[in-house]
Amino acid sequence: MTDSSSALVQERAAVADACRRLGAAGLLIGTAGNVSVRVGDRVAVTATGAVLAQLTAGQVTVVDLDGVTVAGTLQPTSELDLHLGVYRRYGAGAVVHTHAPMATALSCVLDELPCIHYQLLALGGTVRVAPYATFGTPDLAESVLAALDGRSAALMANHGSVTVGPTLDKAVENALLLEWACGVYQHAAALGKPRVLDERQQLAVIEAAIARNYGTTQPLQEGKA
């Protein structure tokens, strides 16, 4: 199918930009991984077989929520069912799937990534590990969807990771945060048994973040420097 319309032109470019950003950060290798963003009832998603760190907008395909191609000349990713499942079930705005080194390593040994640092609360807390299933299968899509319930991230056993967000930028930020947290856990585990934040400590962080409007710039109050 030829791209005879200007539908999602900006979004296709944004997906390509996101892939290049993830590649520069070391979260993508070769053709492994996929990224998508939803706008209304259309989804711009990476094509299968494309080198993601060098992706162009022309290597991003547009499909509807039934997976039917509406723009582009390339087959979409083999994980399309996973992306569409996230949009249908959770109403997310974007999905990022990578084989990032630290996340993939931990997915091979952990049943879950515990909340060892309060920044993991931005992803929902403890990160679940979805049971292994062959890539591109309905079984994999379903297991990852279950692991994402109430979360913005999940690990995929012996495979990689998935993050979601209301926007493409947020989904990318979540992928970077998850990889950082996996690295922290790996380094901590090499030194000893990592301490885990309990429910009381996690709640205190949430309350403090709300009270301080944590994570946003704030103007100085008048008379204070």
C-alpha cells in the first residue's frame, strides 16, 4: 500500500526520532525492538526488519486499531498485537519495546524487579516479569498485558522490556528510567542483597512528591533566593 495521504506525518517522524534517541542511549541494537504512538484510531509503528537506531519516517507504518495498514509501504513489527493490545486495554498513548542490556539481563533471572529506589514509583513500583513466550505470538502479548496492569513498565522473561506512556516522550523516558533502575539493581546485587522500600516508605514518597510537586520546575517565592 502506498502512502497517498499526509496522515500522521508528524507522528511517523516522531517515532523515528524516538528510535534514534533510544539507539543513541544504547537501548536498541540492530532490528530488535519496536516503538509506536497512537493518535485517535490510528497507530504509527516501526516496520519489521528496520535498523531502529537509523530509522527514518518512511520506515514507520500506520495501521488502524484492527491492524490494517492505512499508510506506508512496509510490514509493521511482528509485535503489532502487543502494541494494539496495550492501546485497547489501557488507552496508552505510546509503547516502547527494547532489548536493553540491563533490563534483558534481569529478565533472565528475576521474577520481578523490586522497588529498590523511589523513582521506580514513577513506573508503578515493583516491575513484574511476564512469563516467557515466543516473540510475536498472542501468548506473549497477553502475558505482557497482564504484567502491565497498574504499571507503566514490564520486563519480558528472557527477552526484554516494554514501557508505556500517555505520550511518546513519556514512554521513552520510562524506558530510560527502567534501564537505569535495572542497572542500579544489578550493581547493588553484586555488592549484597538489595534493600527494598516497604509500603510505608513508598507511601511517604508519594505523599512528599505530591506536596512538593516533585519533578517540575518551580518559581522562587517572593522574597526568597
